[in-house]
Amino acid sequence: MSMPSRLPDPYGQGSGANLADILERVLDKGIVIAGDIRINLLDIELLTIKLRLIVASVDKAKEMGIDWWEDDPALSTKARRDELSRENAELRERLARLEELEPRRAQEEGS
């Protein structure tokens, strides 16, 4: 006489979805996890932390209008190039103004 096992089947045997299927669904549809942490002392709010986590594929994120990584110089070479170009233009403009002032200063010292 044998007793039926109450233990679940090992992963991969008889389960409807494996990890790859679950990951594909999450990235395709996206998942949002949101939460707030508040620390109060005697009804005085000392700290509030708002947490928002979105897990989705890049394509899905762009569909939702989320593309902050494209403008972040630490994450995008295009954004880094744009930042360097802007900084370079500012430095060239500043150098041109200094070069304009130098001949005037030399004339004033010579007089």
C-alpha cells in the first residue's frame, strides 16, 4: 500500500510555464511595482520615499513613452556626444570672448 505524494512536481515537469515563458510575457506586457515608504514621528512626516519599478522590454517602454535612457549621457553615446558638443561650443564661445578682451587689455596697459 503506497501513500500518494503531497510534494509538488519538480520544476519543469508538468508545470505550465517555464522561466523563459514568464520572462517573455513580462517583457512583452510589462509589469509595474509601486510603493511608498513613510516615516512619521508623532504625526510629523519625517521622510517619504516613493518607489516605482517598471520591468518591460525597450520596445514596450518606448510604446509607453518612457525613453529617459536616450538622453542620459551615462547610458547613451548619442546623449554623451550631444553633451560634449554643447560643452565644446560653450568653451569656444568663452574663448572667443576672452580673445576679444585681450587686445583691449594690452592697449589699456600700453596707454
